[in-house]
Amino acid sequence: MPNSKPTPPPTEGFDFSKDTKLLTIQIKDLEVSKIIKEYNQRYLYWDEVKRRPTPSSVDHLSLWKLLKLNRDLTAKPILVSNISGFKFKFNNTDFIAKQLHRFDLNLGGVLEGSTAIPEGQGDRYIINALMEEAIASSQLEGAATTRKVAKELLRSERKPKNHSEKMIVNNYLTIQEIKSKSQKELTPELILHFHKTITNQTLDLPSTEGRFRENNEIKVVDGITGEVYYTPPDYKLIQNAIKDICLFANSEKENDFIHPILRAITLHFLIGYLHPFVDGNGRTARALFYWYLLSKGYWLIEYVSISKNILKSPSQYARSYICTEDDDNDLTYFFHYNLKVLTNALKDFRRYITLQIEKKAALYDLNRIEDLNERQVEILFKINKEKHKIYTIKEIQNTFGIAYQTARTDLMNLVDQGYMAQKKSGNKMLFRKSNDFENIVESKLQNLL
């Protein structure tokens, strides 16, 4: 939640019987006209507008009326349902148009200036992104753990020790499943299925897993002050609203085109807005965002984590919801925020690829050893950096996205060559850096000279 709730906009709108002189001011006063254009491109909310100086010809309320009038004249309506409160709108600002164009180019598989996925590395990058998304999406909902511990949990497939770890595992399993469901139409049953998988054994009342709420006791509040930020629609509306949301997701009307990325973001918003579950609404909403984009062919979305970037600015995330809800269901605020998040997620992905390419270059000397494959070279690089790290076959399998037997063969071969030491712990085989590691590497490289 934001540090302080955004101030709701004035309820007094533009009145053509009383405010026509404001139109004259907008036309004649170039400074007013320029500010209206700038503020509407940036889509400033009322509490931002009122903090800024105004031209002498208008006060803050008059400027807001003109801003709203211009927005309303160009807004595109989105009627999700005939249920009261489910009529939305948005403005296609230059920022939105530019970002959508960039995503259409990039999310098809090529990142500006270079091939997105180096050959043979796709599975590894997907695994990393899925883990990042599962961890961050859970942390947004209160999971208390570090990325390092959470990644070790997912790679080793050990049993979750607590509620937070269970949330992360559930998220990971759900995100993995989304791709297999991406060719199905959205139905209430599919939404319930995603929710049940995400919340499995993590809710106070197990009976609410995969079920819509049956009361109005749910409110979005500030965890510190207890201030109510949002009261969701009546639970009696949920069944019909969900059906209409599914129709909206499955719609293919050419005369009512909404860009797929904006439609995905709208789905994300609608689950938070309706709040159909006792808990797990945010995780389900973000899962549906991924599901929808995959269903529309944006396959590169598998490789990026939006929740990791939302986690960097959770108050802005909450603010974008509140601004939309308080300003006549204007989704432009939510679109702007989520498009910025998606932009940053793609930047993270580019940096990750660059880092992996640089890491591969740093492994050049080890790559020269003919008895090692690329996976083994990277394993040696890892154990050289983390000298006391213990590895399991499962962890290597999940890190590289390979079969269990392939991971076992890689590790046993490294043991046979003396790079790693092996011991048994119960039914598990554990692998670590051998005491002779440095001597063996130096000897192998010397033989290549």
C-alpha cells in the first residue's frame, strides 16, 4: 500500500453551461494549452496536478476540469460487464503507443539490436525467469525469505519448511502449468484451478482454496494504520462478473479491438478490482496476465518477471489501482504503471543475457578442456566461486533444465575426473568441490599449452 492514500479528484466536473469560458482560455492561452497536453501525455493524477504551479489564467480546479474534459473526449470505453462499476475507459497516450510498438517487436523473440535467446540456452533462461517471478510474486503477498534461499528451495526441490516457502513453490508450479493451459479459453473453472494451485495449503481456511468468497468481509487496508483503501464489489456479484471477465478475455471482436498487452493488463486489474477470493487475488491476477499473453503468442513473456519489478515499487503498484478506481475507472493510470514495469522487466532480461554471455567468455580457459561439456564447465565455475556449496542431482537438473540421468552423469563424470567429491546422506548423493580441484584444473590447462 502507498505511504498515504492519493487524494480523490474533485467530484465537480466540466459544466458546459458554466465553464465554457475555460475553453476560450485553453484556446487563447498557449501556456495552458501546453500544460494540458503535457499533463495528459504523462497522465498526472489530481494530487500531482494540485501540487504544481498553474498559469495565472486558471486555478487548479479549472485546470483539472480542462484536463478531464480533454481526456473524456478522446477516451476509449471498455465495457467489461453490465454490472454496475464494470465500465472502464483509457486514453491511448503517446507513451502507451510507443511501448506497445516496442513490445510487439521485442516480445516476439528479438530484443533491440540482438537475438534474444542464445542458441541452446532457452530452457535455462525460462527456468530462471519462472523462479524469479514465483519468488517475487509471493514476496509481494508477504512471503518472508531471500531470493538466494528461495532459489535453492526451487532448484533442490526440497520440501517447503514454512508458509512462505510453500507460497513460492505453489507459485512456481502454477507458472509452469500456465503454458500448457494457454491454448484454452478462459473459464471460471480455469481461474478457480489457478487459484487452488497457487493457494494450496497456504490459506487459514483450506476450504477457501479454489473457491470464490462468500461474504463481504474482505477489504484492502493499510497494514499499519488500518485505513480502508478499497472495498470490493458485493460477493453476490462475483459469479456473474467472473463470467463477463471470461467473455472479455476470450473476445475477438474486430470492431472492439484492444491491444492484447492492454487486455492482459486489464485482466490483471479486474481480478484485483473484483477481489473474488478471500486471499491470493494478486498472485492469481498476475498469473492470468502471463496466461493471456502466452495465449496470444507473446512467448518471450516466459523469460521476464513482472513481479520482480513490481516488488521494487509496491506503493506505486497500489497507487495505480487506487488512481484508476477513484478517477472514474480510468485504466490509463494502471496501463502506464504496468507498461513501465514490463519495460524494466525486459531491461532486466537483456542484462541477464549479457551477464550470461560475459560469464561464458570468462569460462574460456575451462572450455578448452576437451573432456568437459558446457554444463560441466559452468558447474566448475560455480563451485570455484562458492567453495563450500553442496550440490544435489536435483539441483543441477533444475538449474539446467535437463533430465535427472543427464544431471547425474555430468556430476559423476566430474567426480571421476577428480574435480568434485561425492558422499551419501540418506538416499541423497551430495557433491562438492574436491580438495584437488585447483591442481587438476592447472594440470589440464598446462597440458593444452
